[in-house]
Amino acid sequence: FRQGAEVTDMILARLPVTAQLAAGAFIIWMLLGIAGGIYAALRRGKWQDRAVVTGALVFYSFPSFFIGLLLIFFVIIRARLLPFPSYASPLEDPIQWLQTMILPWFTIALLYAAFYVRLTRNQMLEVLSEDYVRTARAKGLPERTVIRKHAFRAGLTPLVTAAGLDFAGVLGGAIITERIFGLPGVGKLAIEAVVEYDLPLITGVTMMAATFIIVMNLIVDLLYAFIDPRVRVT
């Protein structure tokens, strides 16, 4: 009503920016979280394990706006490694797009990666104590094969569940991150709708976020059949 436009059109115009933000952050936090968790689990009780877990706890305790402001201050203002964020389409100016998106990606990724480090470490420690893992090692299989094909796959189910829900949540709008870096995404649109008391737009954004969560729950349930043969329906 306030802007004289279709709610669906307004959301779809902003959704590509949020999708780019969510996809990039998702890839980074999964790589950092899984690699850090496996590394810590394989060095359980050593200083490397304690250092990774401590770092994860520190970043997990920081709110996203604090991480974002730290990155802006040290990377942009102090070190001058990047210009101030100014979003441009990747089709129009890919260099400027990458310079704008890299810090928002890491703002979200550092927060989520900290959680996945702890989750992956706990799952790996639980699976590595199972009998079939000890049997695989006793047969003389390379350690890389034991970790990748036996231990990691068996502990993958909780990671997939958490990843699906977290990815859907970011797709629904990374409100704080988009606001800090001035990204014209769904999150920023939601803030504008709340400030202007635009109820139809608030309803549309909420329904879209709920739809993403429902769809990702369905996808996660379907992935279980490929990850764990024990849950396949015959």
C-alpha cells in the first residue's frame, strides 16, 4: 500500500542479493566448520584441539553486527584492503561485486563456522570410537579412507540437518548483515517494512522465510536416504 507495488515483485527484486549472500557464506562456513572440526577431533587433547575449540567459542559468542563492524574497521578503514561496500550486479561489475560481498560472507560464515566446528568435532569423536572404525583401521586401510568413507559419512546426518535449517534461515534474510553493509536484499527490505509499518510487506517476507524453512526441511529429509542407507524406504 505504501509503495504502490506488488509485494511479490518487491521480494523477488531483492531475493537475488540475499541468495548470493547466503550461498557464499554457506560454502565458507561449511568448509571452515567441517575442516576445523575434523582437525580438532583428530588431535583430541592436544594444543591444536584446544586452540580450534577456543577460537570457535570466541566467534560463536560474538554477535554478527560486532564481527561485521570489526571487519569494516580493520579491513576497510585501517588496512584499506577493500573499498567501502557498494553493491553491483555480478553481471555488470564482477570485481566490485566480489569486493562488496567478501566481508558480508565472512561476517556470517565466521559465526556459523564456529558452531559447525564444535558439532563436527563432537560427531567425529563419537564415530571414531565405534567398532567398525577400529576394524577398518585394523584392516590396514589408509587413515584418509577411514576418515572420509567411514567416520565422516556416519556422522554427517546432524550436519546436514543443521546446514539445511541454517541455510534456509539466511535465505529468509540476513537482516543485520545486510543492514551493516548496505546490501539491497530481503533482510534490508524487512527492516524498511517494519520501520514504515508496511504490514503486507512484512507478511510477505515472513511467509517467504517460512517457505524456505519448510522446503529445506523436506530436502534434508530426502537427503537422509542418500547419506544413511538405514533410513531408505524399500
